[in-house]
Amino acid sequence: MRKGLSEEVIEEALRNYDAPGMCLAAAEKKMRSLSGTPETKKKKLITFLRNRGFDWSTIRETVEKLTSDE
């Protein structure tokens, strides 16, 4: 609102915001470029997602989902 967006635009954007889905998509893409031990990959992935602004619970669920296979 401080940036001049109307309340309707803000509500629509938040209604369509899928944090877990967006986090998973970003993590899957990043995983392809990570190298090192599984623990190193996990730490790098957490840092990457945290820097993208995802909340900790979403990051934890996503990382557990992707690293449980390794």
C-alpha cells in the first residue's frame, strides 16, 4: 500500500501466492547446480532459499523433501 498499490491488487497477489510451490521449484532448480557432500548441498540450499525470502518452515519442509532421497 505504501508503494501505491490498491488493496484489490495486493489481495489478488497474496491469494495466488503459493510459497511451498515456489520454494520447491526454486530448490529443485538450484539442486541441479550444487556439488559437494549431501550435508554441504543441504546447507547451500538452505542459504539460497533463505536469501530468496522464504520462511523457515517452508524451507525446512522443502529441504527435507528433496534431501530425503539422498
